[in-house]
Amino acid sequence: MNANEIFAQRLKNARIMKGLSMDELVSAMGNAISKMTISKYEKCRLSPNSSIIISLAKALNQPVDYFFRPYTLQIDSIKFRKTKSNLSVKQENAIKEQISDLIERYINIEEICNSSVKSDFLVSGLITSESQVKQAAVELRNKWEIGNDGIVNVIDLLEEHGIKVMEIDAPPSFDGLSSMVNDIYPVVVLNKTYSAERKRFTALHELGHLILNFAEDISEKDEEHYCHLFASEMLIPESVFKNIIGNSRHDISYQELKAIQLRYGISCDALMYKAKSCGIISEQRYKTYCIQKNRNPVFKNMVEKSIYPQEETLRFTSLVYKALSNELITVSKAASLLHQDVEQVREDLALV
């Protein structure tokens, strides 16, 4: 690609990533240019002047360097599992562009730092039962040497084993998704606005979609159920949970659940569901818990309160600043990779 072709493609990618139509981009730029002009830019039939490029960058929330960054990785496919989505087509396309952009920058900085991490997880045999899901969780815990301890940081754990994690601002209806990019790079996408407990559970649920091998005729409902079970077992194995709570209970105190929540980073709701699923409490006792939540706002706020430390993906940013500190890249290159201003990168570098 020559410079004009790169600009044309980057402009289209940035517009889709922002979730804007051409008309909406025109409006965001204060009608400084027309829809037809943007179309010509994206089709490489016209090149903008410097002032228009700056306006485009501001409207699309991208650094100017982004529009001229050469493509270092060809993204051939981003595969989402077949499932009903609460996202619009525009939102899904925006997420795909965000994933494509992140993977391109991620692989680029890994190569610069010589810090590539090969995906390190087992794909299970054909899943047809809950016991097989639990066994898959046990095997992965053993492979990753977690044992029966709580997972301190789920996002770090996934990234240490070659799974790219990205967090996006998304509507409340969006929990997360997983994808294999180019059939090589596993990616988990999370809603960054959620609580730590929900993000941890969602991340491992999406890991389940990557790891568990489901038959083609399995229903979407069953697949979601198995991935929920996998996430629950990864956060706290059934045997550990029963050792703490007991094999059979009629009532469980909030203080007991709170202690487990703080140690294992799993919500009270998920723990109560697990207690019901493991046969520790009855179906009726679980229903009573749900009814109490619906009728008592104080109780609801108490059991839904997030108390586990928040997690965020840091590996990509850390690699960029490592490369910058070792003078493997310039400040301008770092700013381009991070989608930040040069001055902000200089301020954040803070060499010690």
C-alpha cells in the first residue's frame, strides 16, 4: 500500500471503529466537508489537506499518526461464535475494528520487544456433560499450576498464557465475547464498565467458549450453561467450595459468602447459584434468595456489592513503555501504538 491507500483504509477503519456513518462524521466535523468528500477519501480518489486531517483525527478520536501507520499485519478474519447478540450490526462492526486495531498494535509491540506469548491452553474433548466441563476446568487449573487457590488476577492470567484481553466501553447489555483472529490469536473482549467480579466471571466464561469443544448440534442455551459452569469452576472448584461451606445447608450467612467473594473474586449471586447447582441448598432455598433480592432493595444492594479489587489489562501498555525505556521505539511510535498524544506519553513515561 502507498501512503494514500493507507490513509484511505485507516480513515474507513477509524470511522467504523467509532461507530459513525459518513453523515455522522460530517456532523462531528461541523459540516466542514461533505459526505461525498469523505467517500472520495475512503475510496482513495481524493487526498485531504493537513487541516482536514487534523479535523478528522479529532472527530474520530485518533492521533494524526494513526492515519499513516503502515499495516504490519493482515487481519483475514475475526470469528465470533454464532449467538444472539444484544448489539446492533454497527456496534458489532465497531468492535471488530477495535479488535483488528488492537491485535495489529499488540503483535507489533510483541515483535519489537521479542515478547510474543504462544497460546497455552488445552482444547477439551467433545463436551456432552457437566462432569466433563468440571474436568476441563481441573485440567486447565493443573496445566496453569493454579491448584485450588483463588485466581488473584484473571486478566493477567489469561494474558500470561497468550490470550489477548481488551476492554471496551459498551452498553450494559454487552457482557463480553471471544474470537479467534486469523485462526491464530485468541481474543477476549470485556465491558470495562462492569464490576471486578463480573469481568472476572465473564473473562473465564469467554475462555470456556475458546477451550470447550462443543458438538455442532448443541443448543445455544446449553453452551452458555456449560461456559457458566466452567467459569464458576475456574474461580472456585466445587470441592473447595464444599470444604468451606459444607455439603448440605439450609441457610448460608452473607458474611460467609462475603469472605469467599473477597478471597476468590466471585459474586454472591454466582456463589448462591453454585450452592444450588452443587446440591448444597435446595432449589426452593435458592428461589427464596432470589425473591428476597427482588423484594428488599437493601438486601439486594448488600449481596450485589462489588468488594474485589478492580482488574484491567496492562500488558500491552507495559510492553510499549518497556520498548520506549529501552529505546527500541521513539516517543512518536509509542504514542501511535497507544493512541495517545506525544506529550501525554512523555508525561507518563516517568523514568526512575
